Amino acid sequence: MESTPSPTPPPTALPTTVVSRTSARAGLLLAVGVLATAGCGSTPATGAGGGAPGPARSIGDAPLPVVTSAPAITPFPASPAPAASTWSTPGPVRSVPLPGTAPTTTPAPPPVCSPEGIALTVGEADAAMGLRVMPVRLTNCGTRPYSLNGHPAVRVLDAERAPLTVTVKHGSAGIATLANFDAAPKPLTLQPREYAEFQLVWRNTVALGNKAPDNGRYLEVAPLPGRPRLTVPADLDLGTTGRLGVAPWSAPAR
């Protein structure tokens, strides 16, 4: 008698509670993995160098910045002040005045007494409306009387001490009306330490054209024609006029 096989029972459905627990456990494992990857957890972080742990942070907190002390800043040593210049230029040196200040002039070195027993010094030019008047003083620095009469012989030199092409005339030379320039000369005798003066006059007019302005840097003076010449520093901005008037020797009022 053949036995009839018993029918296979249908698969038993898993309980809902088992599926729910499995899903929850998988979600929890996934969350733990994400937190481990992000470096966040409920375990307090230790301080730098294995020191004491810092304050506890929750999972949702942003990472706290690590504060380190700034290195000390060492200041640069102060630059030494530039050494004072030791060079000098002959004659007066004019400085450029600042706005609202008067120009200053460095005094010229003391005049040198020539073998003839005289010394020349050049004064500041008096400027007005382009007209220049410059005094030149001769001092008897010798031990004997020194005589003068008439007009000195004058030449204007450039910075290289080469003569400039300038017409030098006795008197005002039509440059301006100046009584002392056109006065008749008188003979003078200077005792030791006494002085006399003559004056120069010119205009610094610059005309349009190809001629460059003349700028004298030295004066070559013979107290009288035929006597030894002396060279002294002097600034003469002659412009393009090419003319210079010379007054006679005179004794300033003392």
C-alpha cells in the first residue's frame, strides 16, 4: 500500500518584532559607523600631547578650534642715522626754504688774504623785479696802506672757471638808473683792516631763442687794471642779456 507524502508546510513568516529589531540594529550600526568616520563620538577628546581631556561635546557640536599661543615678535633693530656729510663747497650755500619760512644761507668760509695784502668777499644780490645788485668788498688785510681809484676789472666765470661771453661796462650800462653806479670815481687809501666796495648790476631776463642763459659761478677781479687778479665764488644768473654794469670803488659810510 503506497504511502502518500505529507504536504510541505508553507514557510512560516518571521515575526514582525524580529524584523523591526533587525532593522533597528542595522540602522544603529550604520549610525555608529558614520560617527566613527566623522571623528565624533560621545567619548571626550583628549588634549594635545596626551594631556587632560577637554570639555565633553555632544554629537551635533561643531569641532572646536585649537588655540595656540602666538610666537613672540622680535622687533628689527633701528637703522643707524646717516653719517654727516664731510664735503663742502666754496662760497655761500643756499638752502631751499619750506613754505612759510625765510631762506637761509650757510656762511662762506673766511676770506683768504692774498700776497698783496687784500681779501675779497661777495655779498648777497639784492633782487627786485628781475634786477640784481651785488656788492663786492675788498678788505686791507695787510700791514701797509692800499690805494684804489676808478673801477675794478671784472670777468664772470662758469662752474669750470672758464670765462663767459658777457659785456662788462663801467656804470649802470643802460641796465637801470642807479646814481651810485654812474658817479665819478674818487681815489681811496685803505689803512690796514679798512675796506672799500664796488657793486655789480644785471638783469636775469631770459629771452626766447636758442641762446642758453648764462650762469656765473665765480668772479675774477683785479682791483685796478694791471694788478693781480683774485677769484671768488659768486652766483650771477645773467639770463640771456649778456650785460653787466660795474660801479666805481667807494668807501661805505662807517
